[in-house]
Amino acid sequence: MLRLFNLLALLPAAFAAPSQHSNLVRVKRQEADLIPNQYLIKASPSADLETVKADVARILGVEEFVPDEEFRINDVFEGFKVEAAPEVAEQLNALNTVEKVQQDFMVEIQAITQQTDPPYGLARISSRTRGTTSYKYDDSAGAGTFVYVVDTGINLNHVDFGGRASFGFSAVTDEANGDLNGHGTHCAGTAAGRTYGVAKSASIIDVKVINRTGRSPLSNLVAGMDWIANDVRSKGRIGRAVVSMSLGADRRAGDTGFLDEATAALADIGVFVTVSSGNANVDTDLFTPARVPQVCTVGATDRNDRRGDFSNFGPLVDVLAPGVDVTSAWIGLTTATNTITGTSMACPHVAGVGAYLLGMEGSRNGAQLCSRIQELSTKDVISNLKGEQNRLLYNGV
């Protein structure tokens, strides 16, 4: 289990096993992390998905194969989930119409440490100097934009959301909708809450992929990203949508390519995807999807503008934001709050500024928006860096 990782910690460990294509991803973690006889299939870019399903039906010995979960995030990332024995997965992997087969695995969230200090992050991101106590922002406040929070769900009835938070999608089938953990509500509150949030007029969309215990399959996350891609396209929200993903996987545990590719595919449709760098105090290149070039990767600072000792570092960090002792909305009551620490808390600050800038300055794709955030950032005020560009989040007010 990852240490000092107060964000959704995906725990795959995999390597590419020898096969005809050398692309069957085997997970080499504890057996408890694996989902027996459950695999994710990525179609070859040159193959029609219906042809792939017909090939799978032939291998499975059935007349027609209808998957329980199917995804098409963009034109080059589509596939489905299949239940099959390991030896059958080997046969599926050998199909010319299949690019990759990966065994499904569990995702896990770690316990979150409660703090008692008051919040400071909003004031810090609207001032060039440390120590201010007010949050300054344009009164457009992200109006007309949409923040998709990929997490444990959201306490939609919390007063801090003022009716702007709505249910979008849940891949979790073993519990009711809503947040039974708290992590997702906290992140949503930081991104767009009325009291604790950056973009106070943005719409918040709940995309639940993790359950109350903090354990859910990778396939849930892929399903969530697939749903976002289709929702954004169908509702004309490209250029007005932000995705906040306070989650990650340590690549040292094994192959995480499926997560890399799914996240890149989501960003490539034109939405702004912001991801926490991770809480292991290692180079961000070791964590995914923080290492994916198409996302905006966020490290954490404290109230003294010092990089948190836990925060992953290095040149892949695009910007840093407050992530220590951050107060936001919580679960249990419609007025509940909690003060917690992690790059999970830094990430939604950037998601909120992204929505704020889209509302104030107009439509941009994800790469352009991340560049704009870097351009606006306060330079050379952060200490304890290890190879990052010295950029502290600023809303440009």
C-alpha cells in the first residue's frame, strides 16, 4: 500500500508477459488486488469494434458477444470488458484485431489525516504575496463551465454547492449513489464550492468510480472517463469542461499503460484534465496519469509556499497549488467540513482556476488552458523544489 498518498491510489502492478503481441498485461500484485477472470480489451486502431466482438465471440464459443461494459473515449481508444479464464485471455491477446489485454485490478483510497488549521488556499491563489486573508475573483466565477469530479461521489445536498452539483454517472454497483467516503465531496468543494471553492458559479458533475471502502476496479475509472467523453461531446461542452482527477498509480508496481492511454484519449478530445502528482515524494514520472503529457499535473504547497514533503516532484509537474491543511465540504451533514492534506487537495484548486478562466476568457482546449495557467502563475516563490518549474497557482485577478 502506498504511503503518504492521500489521494485515490490505484494499485496495479503489472508487466508485459510474453505472447504473440507481447501486450497481455499481467498484474503481479497480491492476489487480493486482482479480479479473477476479468479483463479489459483494447481494440486495435485499425479494427472495427463489432469485428473485435465477433472475434471474441468465436474464441468464447458463443453466437454473439455482448459486453457488460463498452468504452469509446476517442477514435483510437475503444474496447470493452470481458469475463474469461486466463488461458482464454491468452487467445484473445493473440487476435490481430486486439491491441492490448489487461487483467482488471482493484483501485484503493488511503485513509485521510484530519487537520485542525484553518484554510488559506483561496486567498493564496488570488494574491502574488503570502499572508493575505481575502479571496479576490472576477464575479463570473466560472459561470457556464462544467467541472467533472472523478472520485468517490459527491454529497450533492451540501449547502456549499447551492444546487449546482448534479449526479452524472456511477460505475460503482455495490452501493448507492452519493459519497460515502468524503474524498470526492472535499475535492468538489475546493474546485467549485460556494464557500470553499475557486469557481463558485461553475456546474459540478459527479462521476463516481470509487466506493466507500476505497476499492474499485480500474474498469470503473475507464468507464467514468468514457462517460465523460460522451457527455461532453453530446452536450457541446468541449472547451467549457474541466476534469478533476485526484488519483494515480505507481508505475514501479508494474505496467499502467491502459490508464495512461485512457487518460490521454480523454484529454485529446479537447477537455482540460488536471491530475494530482502523487504523495510519495518521488519523481512524478513514476506515477500515472500524472506523467501523461496531455494532462495538467499538480503538486502541493503549504501555507509557507513550501513544497509539501510528500508531494511528487520533477519537471513533469506543471504547476503547484495549496495542498496542506485544506478545508472543504465533507459528508454526513449538509454543512459538514473537513481539513485534510495531499496533492488530492491541490488538484481541484487547479481544476477550479481552469473553469474560472474558461468562463472569464473563453473556450480553450486542455493544452492551451494548462499553458495559460502556467503563464499566470506566480513565479519563484516556492521553496523545497526538486526539479519543478517554480510556478504557484494564481487566478490572474
